[in-house]
Amino acid sequence: MWQEPIPEELYNEDSKKPHQHCKICAKDLQAGEPYAIQKVFKNYPDQEQAQALFDFAMCQTCLQEARAELSKESRQNVDAFMLKGLQELNENEESPKDRYQSHRCTLSGKNLKEVGEYQLMAVCQGDQILESPICLSDDILEEIQGLLSQESKDELNRFTENNFGWPPELKKALIDGDIVLL
Ligand SMILES: [Zn+2]
């Protein structure tokens, strides 16, 4: 458990405050249900600060619904991949928190300033963060995409088509693999 105020880096890009609503069902996120923040950053050679490309928060219920669309096999593959990476980290006597604080990918250890894109994921409740954020560099994200079966990709396609509440840019990002639901 790592309960601290949400770092500003994970604030809503528009409001510059903690996320207030689930991007999918618009539920009030400050009412108590845990939620996940997903944020994708891109580095530009001429800019000091990485720029946020996608930025949204999703309540636990919506996240579970979206994840349930993936085939069991794909989910198991992704979970096993994450677990193995976190175990290796542990064997090196490092933690996701060390990696986050030194601005490195949780699994590859790459400096996030030196990768093309990276994704942050954090579990929060109210204005507190419950665990250290997970940071993934683009090569790791590609590996995770590779673990999803064609069947899962088709299911995600169907899911996003059937759920009108999903913002179009989010559907596209999910199908194109610009974001990975963790
Ligand atoms: Zn929701």
C-alpha cells in the first residue's frame, strides 16, 4: 500500500486537478469507488517535457467490463507477463516505486526521457493514489499488444462498437494499440 496524494503528473490534463469523472460512465470518482488513471506520453526531440497524448480515468466497474471482453487466454498472458516482470524487479531488489521515482519503465528499466512513448497507469481512490504507478515504455507496450490474440482484438472491436458511451478517440486508441488496458 502506498497511500499518498495523487502526483500532479497524473492530474487531468485539462483541469490540472485530480480526475472527477469516469470517462466511460461519468460516475463521480470522488465518491469512493477505486479507479484507474491511464495516461500516454510522447517525447518530442525539441521539447524538454513529454506531452500527454491520452489521459483518462475509468472506474473499477468500467475497467473490469472492458477487461472481461478480452479472451481468458489473452488476459492470462498479459497477467503472467506483468507478474513475471514484477518478480524480476523484486529479485533485483527494486520496486515499481523506485522505478517511478527515477522516471524509468517499471519492466524494462529504460529512462522514460529516452523512449518514444510511454504509458502510466495508477490505481486511485478519491484524491489518493493506492499503489505506485506502473510506467511502461513503448517496446514493452508492443510486447503486451503481441500477447493479445486476434480473437481478443475482434472482441475489443465489437465491445467498442456496441458501447456508445465510449469516446471515439478512446476506441480508436484501444484498437490501434496506442493504449493498453492494464
Ligand atoms: Zn465507469
